Amino acid sequence: LQLRRVVVRDVNKPRAAPIPREMFSTDLESILRDPGIQVAVELVGGTEWSRQAVLRLLEAGKDVVTANKALLATHGVEVFTAARRHG
């Protein structure tokens, strides 16, 4: 696996992860348009932004990994339906 980008809500938030700052962005579109990115990992939490992001990622043909229990509990049927529809 090669980490290509990290989309966050706030690029200025201090982070403990040893990831170069230039890899952080607030631009989900850059992930959606990049054919070199095959898998996205959703670690945002919450439901509404995560739901929209996951559905858009699936529609763009990306595989999505999430441990977001709130998302799956409230929108699991919609997410899994979209995953099947987009392969």
C-alpha cells in the first residue's frame, strides 16, 4: 500500500501521525479524480459528512474501508446498496 493523500476537515490541526504535512488536504475531489487511488479509508466519524463522502467514493469506483459504526448503523443499507451497485 502507498499512502497518496489524507483528506481532513482541518489541515492546521496538530496531528501525532508521522505523515508529511503536504499530504494533508481538505479536497475530497482530489481523491475522487485520481485514478491511482483505488482504496479510501474513512476515519472521520460522525454520519452526515462520512455518508456523503463514502457514497461519492463508491460512485467514483473506489473501494472504501471504514470502522464508522455510527455510519453503518444509521446508513448501512444505503452504503452497502451503493457498494453493490458500483461493484
